[in-house]
Amino acid sequence: MQLSVAREKARLEAKQFSSDVEYYLALTPRQLPSRYFYDALGSALFEAICHLPWYGVTRAEQRLLVAHGREILAALDPVAALVELGPGNGGKLAILLDHVGDLQTGRSLTAHLIDVSPAALAAARSTLGSRVGLTVVTHQATYEDGLETFAQRARARSSTGRTLIVFLGSNIGNFDPPGAAEFLRTLRGALTCGDALLLGADLVKSPRDLILAYDDPLGVTAAFNRNLLVRVNRELGGDFDVDGFTHRAVWNEEARRVEMQLVSARRQRVRVPASRLDITFEPGEAIWTESSYKYRPNGVLEMLAHAGFAPIAQWIDDADGFALSLVRAV
């Protein structure tokens, strides 16, 4: 029975991928949704990006979690459930859990991990699964669907502890401003008054530093970007010539975002049978694959306030320009 359910889920996910590719590649400008970066290879490449000297987000966030993890948990004592959206390899949540100690003595704690990538969920479970007193529940789903499943379970049981949603890595920056506002309202809807959200946000900094973070000299981010085409070819029968597209990252000052694109190096025809696409790309024509919005500290708190949260604390890593904000649902 479980195998049949897994197969049906995989079939529906493949159908959604095909439908999204058909829709987004037909837009002007052509696009591919960034959520499809994270197949097994894409997840591994992103983990490599996090170790690059030019990409400071992960290190900044880790420093803040090490320095303030106890304050975060103490503000919500007791915590009954941690919900992490996009847990990666589970390393950042592990840092936070290192501070549990006497704060949770004798109390049960459940970590709900939500991600579309089975590889990321497996890695995070491996990192966290051996911790005494911690129950790990994985949800292979979009953030929205995973949150809905969690909220339904939470409503079905009574708990004396708080829920903390953890949304790190500046993933909020992948939403455009209206989308970010709507998604934060979705997060608020999954919580009850007194529960909390821990949000990571990358801050505006020099254009040079931003471009280096998204177009590194080693070409790891370029490989991460171009792997989208590899995935389309593998899963949807596409015939993209991966060498025929170059990686480009630009800083849009007016919109305060880094834009990642795949640029056609020549005139070429591409077919994607599963998505019923037959496209001709002109030289220099781009596929927009990601927008990463950058913030100012006060702007983060204002955005959260509009979504129904009140500030508890905000910590800034000045070295790499990153903010960690802890807010309470009101």
C-alpha cells in the first residue's frame, strides 16, 4: 500500500513538473521555477555553494544560531514542535537543538521537516535522527502543503508547548514582495497566538559582493543553475544542449534583487516532449531561473508585522550582512 501511494505521489509530481515547464517556458521572458533546482544533484550542488568563500549566508546564519540559540528557545519555553522549511542537510537546526539542554528536560520535542527534495530530507533526518528525545517527521511536499499537513495534525492534538517555524537561508528572498507577504500570512495561519517564527534574511550589500555570491569563480553556482536543464532533459525527455547555455547573475538595484538567468549562446531549437514544447532560442535569449531579493533590517520587521507577527528580537551579522528575526504570532 505504501509503495502504491509513493508511486502515485511521484506520478503527480512528475505531471506538475511537466505542466510547470510547459507554462513557464512559454512566458515572456522565458522562466523556470527555482523550486525545481533541488533534485539530488541540485541539493548536493547547493550544499557545496554554502561552503564557498563568496557565499556568506550559511556561515552568518550559523554564527547567529550559535550565539543566540538559547535566547531563541528560552523565549518560547516550552517548545513542543519545531517546523523547518527547507532544512538542507539539517545542520542549522542541529545548531539550534544544541541549545535545548535543560530548557526541555523531561519534555518531548518533535521536528517537522518540509522540503520537495527527498535527498535533502534524507540528509536532514540522518543529521537529526540520533538525538535523544527528538522525534523527526519528514514531509516531502511544497512548503504550503507541508504546513497544511502540520497544522491539521496540530489541531487534532492538544499540546502545552509552543510551535516554532524555522525559515532560514534567506529563502524568503526567492519570493517577490507580494508573494513574500502572502507566504508570511500562510505561515501565520499555521500558527496559534504565542507561537513563533524564526526568519533568516540576506541584507543589501555591495553589488560586487552580491554578484560574487551568485556567480562564483569556481563555477559551482553556474553548475547549480544549469542543472535545471539537465533535470528537464532527464525527467521530461528534453534535448537542451547544456553547453549551449551560459550562467548569468545580475544585480537589479531598483528591485533590490539578484537575478539568475540561463542565456542561449546561439540560435538553437529545443524540444521537451513531455511538456509539448518546441522552442527556438535566439542568441542572447535568457531563461529567468531565480530572483533573490535582499532586505534592510527594518524592512524585514515591517514585512512581518503586516503578516501578523510582533518582534521578539532581531540579530544582525555585520560581517556578511545577514539578519535573523524572531517574531511571535499575535
